[in-house]
Amino acid sequence: MRIARPVLAATATRLARRVRVAADARLARPVATVAVPRLARPVRDAAATSLARPMPTVASPSRARPVRVAAAMGLAVVLVAACGGGVERAPRGAATESPSTPPTGGSLDTSPTVGSVYTPSTASPAGTPLPLPAQTASQGWQYAYLGDSGEPEMLDIVAPARDDAWAVGRRGDALTLLRYDGTEWRAQEPPPGVSLGDGRAVLGASGPRDVWLIGGSGAVRWDGTAWRPAPAPGATAVTDLAALGPRDAWAVTGEDTAWHWDGSRWEGVRLPAKARGVSGTGPGDVWAVGWRDSGPGVAGEHLTQPAAMHWDGRSWRLVETPLFQFADPVPPEASATLSEVVAVAPGEAWALGEQTFNHGETENEPADPPPLLLHWDGAKWHRGSAPRSSYCCPRIASAGAGRVLIVVNGPRMRDSWLRDPSGATTPLPALPGMPGRPFVTVHALATEPGTGTVWAAGSVELNRGAAHHALVARYP
């Protein structure tokens, strides 16, 4: 709103195959390594950014998931460094102390009666946004914001109201912030007390006066007028956040612990499996999804199966999901995981993920299956059908009227569909064309309350990586 760590491949080729997308705001399946700290959504180093989309092989200009050996050699070093050499980081403390002076353009109030609050200006710290390409009204995707070339991506997005939305991104190592006022997206000065840290940031909102921003370091909350320092969950890598009310929020980290906010502090609650996506409709209806590495369907080369867990207000319970397995001969290190969940209403939810394997280790590899789509009807999780794509990292959001929207990284967001209650899928018109053969990576989706409008946050790459620009797109 908005990883059982399998064994690290010993070779760079394996790393290239396992890391589906380093700029993923969420890794589409567990990334393997020995004693690896969480590689949560997204891995934001420069080498990883280059893997945000499939790279061409030497022999072919095709973008369809080939072996990315050369890039992986550098990525292997970067990942080891990013993982701290396998040493777990200490949990973050409670509140993050704000600096004594605010960034240029904002005001910091340190009055003891109100605490440290930061009211941002609308001066742009991220350069001048690019003019939007010419586009006409349509029922497809539209450009809403394009950052300059020094602002490579937006990482997460939330829409607490029809005329109010927030997006967080990065410019180099610095955090950037956008706000939608019902008319246009405007850059905001980021608040002190939160930073990208290891390159990640997530948003969550229960309403216009309760917006969370949790970075790789620190956390703040928007109360409708100002950002206030807030405690951060006791984990180093929040992959998803569901804010259900001022005194009720859940954060997951790709591990088997969920963190619950009760209005005064975060408390860790053990999960029956690993989770990296979370969504809920109320205090007694919360879903967390990820994977399990034991139980039915986990044997031999099948390393993981999807996991869906439900919170009923008292405890977390593992709910049975369909099994996903490859036919014999099973490819190496096969896995099936869930990374996204959308709780639409009590008794209805959707989950999305991937089934994949370690490519490049055997001849006659099977084709990559389409995204895993599951639907909860109040009694059981059922398999859904999602169209096949040549690219990775599917995202899902509610589109109103019982529909869900699915989008996968690709040229101009052309791999996106609406799925209606009957199960039929309708392709959506892609973004309008623009020079440079735009390739879009989507890190997060958000739905406007009470509408079918869906916002997408990510980046657009032009001229095969010569330029990257932060992107916010809108459907319809």
C-alpha cells in the first residue's frame, strides 16, 4: 500500500537466476544465501537496479528472462556486502531522534508540548519533473508524474483518500517524497528522522490523518498537518505495511515474525510461516502471505510452497493453499511463493506470487509458469488464472466492483490486465508511447478509496538503461 532462506548458490550464475529483480520492491520469491539477512523489497544498490528488468543474452537481444551471468558477478559482491556478510543486524530502537534543524524549506517545531514535528514545504528537492508525454483520455494507463534523470524510482505508494496520496522514492542515496492533492503530484521535502538506510522505504495509511513512512532507518507518521517521529518496528527490513487504524497496524519483514502496532509500541508476533505481504480490512481480518519450507509439497527439488496466514484478532493461523509443483523431471531448486495480498472485504482476498526455479543448470528447462493467483472466498483459497508474461514481479490491486488489476514489469506497462468476478481477464491499454523505448518497473500499486482508480509507482528506463526516471502512473 504495499525471505527459510534457501541456500545461496555458489556461483554467480545461480545468483543471477535467483535474483528475479533487484529493484523489486519485493523479491518475487526467496532469495537464497547462507545466513542471509532479509533482502526485502526493494534491493536498491546500483548493480541491482540494472537487473530491474530481464537483461539480454550475448546471443540475443530478447528481454525474456535469460541468464544474467555478467551482471550477476558484480551483483554477487554487492549482495554479500548488502547482507552484511551474513551477520544479522541489531533491531532498530524505538523512536528516531530528529535533527535539531529541518531541511531547507520546512519547519521543525521542538516545543515540549507537541514533540518534534515537521511540516514540509512543497519546494522540490528532487529537481524539476519532466513534462508528461502527450496523452488523451482512455481506459488505459496514463502518466501522472515523471521525475528527472537524477530521481530514478519511486518505491511505494498509498492513497488514503480520493484527493490525497503519497509516494516515496529515492534520488541516489536520498529519500524523495511526492504528494497528490487531487490535481497533480508535487514534490515534498522529506521529513527528518527517516532515511533509506539500506535502500528501502514503505508506506501505509489508514486515512488522510494517519500515514506511516518507514525507511531502512527510522519511522515517521503524518497526522494531517505534520510528520511526527514514531517508533519503528523491531526489524531491519520491513517489506510491507498494513495500517488499519491509528492504534492498529501490521508490518512484515520476509521472516516468520509479524510486528503489531497497538498505538504505543510495536510488538513481535510469531507467524506459522514466512511472510512478505500483508493486508487487512479490520482488527479481526488480516492476511499475511509468503511461503513455507516444510509440510505438504515440500520435498526434493521443491523447496517452498505458498503460505497464507490469517489473523482473527487473537492469533495467526496457517490456512491451506493449493500446491504448485513442476512435472517430472523437476527443475533445480523449484519454488512457489506469494508476495502480494489484497484484502478486499471480510471474506474476500486475493494473493499473487510466482512459481520458478534456478535457471541455467539443466537442459530442456520448462517454461516459466504464469503468475500464481489465488482467491479467498471466505471458506477456501482457490486457484485463479493470470496471463503469462515474459517478465517478472507481478503486482495486484483492487480495481473496484469485484475486479482486480494485475501488472507485470515490461515495455510501457503493456503486460497488465483486469480480472472481473467471472474470471475473465481483459488486457489494459499500455502507457502512451514516448521516445526511448520505455521499459517500466512497477514497485507498488495503490487503490483510491471508493473508486476503481489504481496508482502505480516505480521507474521508467529509456534507451536501454541510458536514463532512469521515477514514475507514477494512473489507471484509468
